[in-house]
Amino acid sequence: MSTLSEAYEDLPLDLQHIKPVDFASLEAVPDSHVWHDSSFGACSDEHEKSLVPVIDLEDSNATELIGKACETLGVFQLKNHGIPLSLIEEVKSEAARFFALSARQKLKALRSPGGATGYGIARITPFFSKYMWHEGFTIMGSPVDHVKELWPHDHERFCDVMVNYQKKMKVLAERLTRLIFKSLNISDEEISWLSSTSNDSGSASTVSAALQLNSYPPCPEPNQTMGLAPHTDTFLLTILHQTQTNGLQIFKDGSGWLPVPPVEGALVVNMGDLFHILTNARFPNVLHRVVVSGTQQRLSTAYFYGPPIDFILSPFSKVLNSAQAPHYRSVAVKEYVAIKAQNLEKALSFIRA
């Protein structure tokens, strides 16, 4: 069986699209990072409070509430999710420890051109004429091969925390996926690929999963640059923890860009392209972006979750009514990953039925 890491080996990037700048050395935003869209920092004035619902996973109506949120906005915030807050704090602390290293030190963990894991800038970078005010570290399973280059005698703590977090996230992702399928009246037999939560192998050999640590350093001219450009996520769903610094925004037709403010103890869950395909576009694959702060570093941790890389998916027959035809053809996860990596926002158009 192929792995997600192997899927990216055939999609190498140039070093210029991997290596971050030394943000700490910059007193102004270089032209390479200046975005000329004057509207990118603006959110809709009509929405003082976020429209993104906050859902209690222990609520007796959680399945219905989650299904409704997936169908309307494609995103919700989740509390009482079962991830220990102490573990979330450990992940945040270890991420902060990593990003606080000097630029020269972090480059020892740089992602290779054909690699899927390691330190670098966003994989969507080649699709934009300007660079983003962002640096990240991608993990699939244990990050030991990269972090032992940083901390030869003190890498166990970082590795243990990240592996444990992936195990917990995998269990939560599977639980949410089952609830979402339940809201669509999809039976377990129709989702046989969904591995048992008793398998605690972290990043898992069966499902496609990755953990992304993100840092958006404070910017001397925050209105001149972009933290993360508008995009949709590739896989089924993303589970995000964000620190208490604003920056995440989603786009809603008719409303424009809406903030997703941090909620203490909650996780942000958003639908990706694969759920959009499986539901025949019933679930929006939410377009989102990140703007930066002039005074505060923003950290976030994203867990991406999807079916096995060799799994072939197509719209479920149960979500199609008698007068509706499938919008998308059958496609293997690995094929769609490749299409998305080479076409970004146009990816879905390549698999239209």
C-alpha cells in the first residue's frame, strides 16, 4: 500500500519554494512578500461576531449540529473534544521551542525537494506571485529524523509529544468522520476503509494523515502581506488548534471574509476537497486564509485526515437524488493529491463528471 509521504515524492518542489526567509532579521516587508490586494486584510463589517458555530461534542444533538454546520459553512468549532488540554499545551510549547530556533538552525530540518515532511514554507507557494509570512514544520509519524539534527541529545520530548498528539487526533478524526457520515445516513459498511480507533499507530499506515505546525511571526507591516493565501484543504477534514491570536478567516458567498476567532479550549474543524467530492458538493470545501499581526506571533497546529492513499472515491449514491447526476468522476486519493499539487484551486475541474 502506498503512503502519503510517497505520494509527494513524485511532486518535487524547487528549493525557492521550500526555504523560508529569516523573518527575525527583517525590519520591513521585502517586495517578495508584499501583496498588492488592498482588500485582503478586510473582514465583513456586518458580522461583529463569528458565524462559525461552536458545537459541544458531548451534546445529544451533536451529530445533527455537526451535519448542519458541514452543509452550511463547511466549518465549526468543537469543544469537549476529548483531547487533553495539557497535551495541546505541550504541543504548543514544543512548536514554540522549534520556531524560536535561529533560522540557520531550523534549516537543518529543511524539507527535501521531493519530501513531504520537515521545515519549510507552504506547499501552495508556487501558485502565487508573492511569498507568504509563514513558516511551517510538517510531520507524518515520528519527526525524529529531522529533529535529531536540531537537538542531538534532547529530541525525545518533542518526538513523544508529536507522536502522542497524532494518535489522539486520529481517534478524534475517526469519531468525527463517523458522525458526519451518520448525519448523511451512510452506513459503516460503505466506509469500510475507516480504520478502527483501537489502532493507535499515530499517523497510521492505513489512513492519509499529516500534522502541520505553523508559525506566523509578528510583521512590521501586517497590512502589506499575507500569512497564508486563500486555499481549500485537500483531504476529508482538518482539525486545527490556534493560539489566542486572531488571523484565521473563511470566505462565505454573499458575506465575504469572516473571522474565526479563537475559542478557549476549542478546535476548529473544516471540510476539505474529499468530503466535497463524496457529498457531491453538498459540503462546501471551505476557502480560508490567514492574516498576520503586527505585534504577536500566531501559532497553529493542523491535523489533516483522509482515506488511504490508494482508496478510490466518488460521490455517495445516498447523497444523490433521483434527478441529480454525480458532479465528479471516481478518483483515487493519490491521483487527486497529485492533481491538487499541480493545479490548486482548479483541481476539482479536472475530475468533473
